[in-house]
Amino acid sequence: MIQLPLSKLSDVGTSIFSQMTQLSNENEAINLSQGFPDFMPDPELLGYVDHFIRKGFNQYAPMGGMMALKEEIAKKIENSHKAVYHPDLEITITAGGTQAIFTAIASFIKKDDEVIVFEPAYDCYEPTVELFGGIVRRFEMKAPEYEIDWNAVKNLVTEKTKMIILNNPNNPSGKVLKENDFQELIKIVENTSILILSDEVYENIVFDGRQHISICAYPELKERSLLAASFGKLFHVTGWKTGYCAAPENLTAEFRKVHQFNVFSVNSPIQLALAEYMKNPDHYNGLSAFFQEKRDFLRQGLAGTAFELLDCEGTYFQALKYNKLSDKSDIDFARELTITHKVASVPFSSFYKNRLNENVIRVCFAKKQETLEKAIENLSKI
């Protein structure tokens, strides 16, 4: 047998989300690991998809996306953040938020470019940087605060720093960036050519009266930033894999050079359905209240247990510290939880390159009431 070369990501395995979902299925556990709702989206939205399929919109969309959807996105951003993007030249529809992130990195990161990443981090950032020859510089946010020491971040910046990747609100910690964070970031990038990739897929899921602060709200950051977002999180349709990237025209032009060969275009009838549905802002403005009710139900249900509930300021994930229950590693504890107690979670160490173990797991509360009730019942017995 001939010796074939290793792939560029030969040391990367199947994602922890897929692993825990498979383990959950094998053990008939309640799946609170992978971040997707187990309830139906709005029938009105589904009706629009059916309408546009039957109207014949079943062929390729324009490479940058359907204009109707891009116009609605531009309106949403302007209304929410007072930032203006040209629908045709500065917004690109992507096959989900992850494709937007992948393409943004692919468009700008070359061999030996350095990229600053904040851990715990969504698992697609670092492998993509390395795939294109970049070097990851990591700042570890640690339990329970998961805050950023911007002086330490400043020390990570070198003449080779090409990009900083933000995730706000942060998956998995549920923390959101504050005004001070952005002011410190502005100080770091001013008078540099550093780009910012801002993953804001949970922007409409923030709690306790907080307002999401977007990277595009600051002109001095907007001009160097690519903003990635997702309709999967916005409208409970993660399987539709539809998102977008908003960026200044010069950055969008480079982004689309890769996008056209990456996926070229995205599902036509779904784009038109989303555009029609977005004409009513009530369809997304109430999302924080909707998920806060679920968050509060889960937290109240677990309040009397030995789990320590860490702060959850946004996203639909709750971090649980379990050191009073077990001294096992978070991976072993998550497996035991799935197999023995029939609740699947995700170990936090999988969000760190060095597998930092702080005895913390992540559970998803984007679930039906009966799902959360059963999960609480199981977890309360530990």
C-alpha cells in the first residue's frame, strides 16, 4: 500500500458536539450538549418557505445573496446598532455562521500570520487559522468570571498579528462584552492594520436587561471588522445553515473571492422566506425574554443541587461547575452524566487548546419545557 500524505488537519478529530450527541443517542439520554432547539420554528416562517418553493424559486441565488434578505439585514443592523451597511456591497449571505467565520479567516490569513483567540472558544476558530498556515495566540479566560485582561492581550500583539477573533456573547461561557472591553480593544488596534472577526451569532439572546453591543457600533472598529451572524440561532432553524457576513466594501470584496469558490450561493427559497419573516421585527426582538424564561427555569430547578451555576449573561448555554459532586475530569464526568444519569453535556476543556480542566460543563437550555423538566429531575438525583 502506498504511503499517502497526512491532511493539513491530521491531528483534528470529530468535534466534541458530534461526539456527545452520538453518545447521547446511544444511551437514550436527554441531549443538552449540542446547541440546537428541540421545538418547532414558527409555522408562519415555514409557510413562507413552502410559498417560495412553490412559486419556483428553486435555482441558484446570486453569489452574494438575495437582495431582499440583505436589505432586511441592513435594516436590522441599523435599527439595533445605528450602523449602516450597503446591502449589495457589504452584506453576504452564507451557509451558516460557521461558513462566514471560515471564509473570513480563509480570505485574510496567510502563512505565519498571527491570530489572537479568546478561550474558551468555539471549536472552528483555531483549526481554520491553522489550516491556512496561521499561528494562534491564545488568551485563556478562566472560571468563574471569564473576563479579559486587556493588558495581557496587548502583550500578545506583535508585528505579525493579523486578526483578533471575538465571540460576543461567548459560547460556551455565556459572558457578554461590556463598554470597557470595546474601549480597551480600540486602544489596542488603533494605528494598526489588525482585522477583527466578530462572531455575534447569539446577539439577540442577552439577559437581565442587557443590550448587546456589536462591533459595528464603533466606527473605528467597524472599518476593520467582519461581523458573522446566524439565522439558525435567531429563528430556531439551525439545520437550515443560513447566516451572513457584514463588512466594509473593501473587506467584503476579498471575502467574496473565497465565498464564490467555497459555497458560491445559499438556498434560494429559505433566503426569501427569511426576508419576508424579518419584515416584522417582533419575530426577533422578543428572543431574549423567550430564552431568559428557559434559563431561569433551569437555574431555579438546579438551585438546590450541588452544581454551582456560573453567570449566564447571554447565549442559550448554562455553565455548571461540578467540583462538589466529583473529582473526575470534565470529559469523564460528562460521559458518566450521559451514560449513568441520561443527560448529555459538553466538557469545557474541549474549548481550550491545552484542555484546561476547571470541572465545568455546558448544558443547552434551548429546549421544550418537558425536556428541561426531565433534565432537572435527572440532574437533581446526582
